Amino acid sequence: MKEKVTLKSLYPEEYGDIVVECRVLERADIPAYLETIPESDKFMGVKVAPVVARKAVPGEVIHTVLTTEIGGKLYLLSEESNTAREGDYVVTNVGSTSNEQYIVRGEKFAKTYEPNADGTFTPVSDPRMLSRVPENIMFMTSWGAPAICLASSYLVTYGPTSFNTLEKDAYAKTYIPYVAKTSQKS
């Protein structure tokens, strides 16, 4: 099934919204969809760009906004709001298209990031399968947020039924291909 989706202009006084057609996927259908993507468009990637993080205030609402750049113009991909709990962190991806903020649960944050001397945090190496999609797709994430993955961007696999999107410009600024270290024998 296909659905037309309006991407809102971030600067409506300069340029208008655009409409894109997306293939709608049920989350349960994503593994079969991934099998249709050529192996040459799949690889392991690892997030390497540091983030800024702070302890969240319980009850604080964080509004996450994801954007994309198309033809040099910025458009809204998705937005959602979440409420912080005791021990959570508010993480900001620095250098991505939208410098988006999101909540990371405290126990997950401790396993995912290491502190740097400058107050930023570096992601712990946690390789993920990245699949470059050949078409615009739309689906619901395992945490209930709608996700749009534009053609030539990446579908990230977190687990058998957990997926998210990685906009192609965000990939270029925050990820690198993962190369497994091999042991050297003397």
C-alpha cells in the first residue's frame, strides 16, 4: 500500500511543503522487506559522533523533531513528545541535520555512552545493520512513533522487531561503517 505524506517546510516563508509517496509497511513485514534489498546496500555501521547529554528532570517533556534536507531545503520528517522518568537522560545529537533531542532511559544510557573530558559522551561501539532503502517507506517504530525513511536513507535494525530510520545526511555526520577487529598472531 502507498500513501502520500506531506513534509512540512521548516521555512514556509521561503519555500512550501512537498508531498512524497511512501510505501507503508507493517513492522512485522520489515524483515521480509529487508530481504529484497541487495546485499550491496546492506552493511554494519556504528555511531561514532559524540552527543551532549544531561540528567533529565522527572516529568520533563522532550519534543523530538527529525528533519531532512531535500534539494538544499529542510523539511520535517517526524516529531514526538516523551516524558522523562527518574534517572533518564536528555541526549542531543550534535551535528545531525536537526540536532534532535530525545530521552534515553538511565540504564540504557550507562550501557550506550562513555563520558569524554570535554563533557560530551561518545557512543560505545554497538554495530547495527544498516540497509539503504530504494524507495520512500513509512512504518511505526516499536515504541509507537511513526517513521519515514526516504529513498537512499537507511533503515536501522536494532532487533528482530525493532527498527528506526537514519537519514542519509545524519549517517554521514554520525556513523561510519563497522570493521571488526581481528586478532593478530605473532
